[in-house]
Amino acid sequence: MAGAEDVVTIDGGDLGCARLLILLRDRVATLQAGAVVHLVTADPVAPIDLPVWCHMTGHAYLGVVDGTDRPTYAVAVAARPAATDARNPWHRGPAAT
């Protein structure tokens, strides 16, 4: 498991699902495979949306991070994630050629 120094934290605040996924999508695109992201968010549907988005893209949803003062969810970056639409990250993007 990654140590605290290996974790990238994204504070999504009270962003809704769409903006939260855009923020996450853009950030994971800059990270190496295997990097762990802790997404902090007050979005009440995050525990539903994040596992679905991870399943769709190939990233690994690691679940709720214990011991935090705000809701935090962990995602491990995939080596070859499926592309998603830049404006609508809950939709698959164009296939690579």
C-alpha cells in the first residue's frame, strides 16, 4: 500500500458529480500508473459515482479512506485507462486509432 507521501490529494469541496469527475479525470491523466489519489468531497453520491467511473475507465476504486475528518475516497491510477469525453467524463471518449 502507498505511504502518505505517495498519495495525491484532490479537494473536491462541494462540487457536484460532473465537475468532480472532470477534476479527477484531468488530475489522474498527469499521474503515473499505480499512483493513489485521495478525493475529498462532500458530494453525497460520490460513493456511488466513483466506483462506476473507475469501472468504466479501468482505474481501481479503493474505497473510503478511514481516519479522515471529511469524506475521502481512494482511487489507484490505471496503466491504460479507457478514454472519456473531456466535457462529459462519465461517457467514453473516442477510441484511440
